[in-house]
Amino acid sequence: MCCRQLTSIVRDAWQLVTQDVARIHAGSSVALNEDLVVSWLRTRVEEAQPSLRVELRAPFQPSTDFSAGHMDLVCGITPGEIAVEVKFKKKSGGARPDNRIEAFIDLFKLESYVYQHPGSEGLFLWLTDDGGYLEVGTGRAAEFSTHQGRIYSPGTRIAASRSRRHTQGLCITLSGEYHFNWRQVVPGNLWYTFTTEVRRCNRPPTLVLMHPLS
């Protein structure tokens, strides 16, 4: 199965998950969190393609400057798999600056994955009930703004004085172009989703930690 087919399967599964979340949040006491949403996505993908290999929390270290971690999902078999990163952020959780930065870190991870695994592609999926992410970011995360209509140009260096996991600050340069086009899950509903595909570029992305002066 080629990457195009895999991407279509995961996108369709994500659409079902976002609709499930919007419906459940409106009339249920289920405690929604990112791990649960990722688990639902895996289930939806497996329902659509039972023979497909779907690995949850697949180990991956994008660079020596980045602590060992994982991809939320990896679907398919090398070469030609799809790496997936999911963001699920509720308005009640706050922390918009950190979450904007984390979104770009996820894009960095996906670009690193597809660069290290020729033939693979990436998919970034974000779901939120916080319309603030659609507005222009300010403060320490201004360069990481995720506002509606933003276009990130390849090779643009963006920096923050600190983040949730990097208290000394960081600089990221991505290799791809990304258009932030949010859409409502259901017209008139409070939930918004942003999705973008990540393709292999001729050069890898970079993430540099900004160490304080001694």
C-alpha cells in the first residue's frame, strides 16, 4: 500500500475521531485527553484496514540534541509508512504559548522522521476547542504563531526564549512549507482541526537549544 493510500485512510479516520470528540464533549462526562484521542485514531485506522500494521508510540529520536521519544502512530511497513503526530488541546488546559511551540516541535519530529526514513511521509493532526490558536500569537511564542492563514516558508528560523521542555530556549528551522488552514469539525461547533502532510525535503530540519551565557 502506497503512502497516498495510507494518508487517505488516516485522514478519513481522523475525521471520524474529530466528530466523535465533538459529539461526546457535547453530551457526555467522558474525560477526554490526548492519549485517548490517539487510541481512538488507532482503532479507527485498524477498523478501516484490519491488515495494516499500526504501531502506537513508536520509538524515535529525531536528533542528538533532542531527548529520545516517540511518534504517536506509525502506520504501514518500511519503506512507505506514515508517521503521525497528534495534538489535542482543550481550552480549559490553557498554556497556548507552550502548545504552539510544541506543535512546531512535532513538525520538526515528522520532518526528521521522513528524512531518516526514505519513502515515508508524515501527517500532523491537531484538534482543539480553543479558538485562540486561530488568532495571531504574541509574547515569547509569537514566532510560533498558529493563526488562521499563516504560511510558514521553508528555511524560516523561529525562536522562543523558553518552552515547556527547553527552559533555556530553542530555535527551529523547518524544511517544508506549511499553510495553517483551520476548519470547524461541525459548522457552528466549538471544535477546530488543522491537518497538514509532511514530505521529505532535500535537507533535514534543525532544532538548536539556546544555552544561557556563562
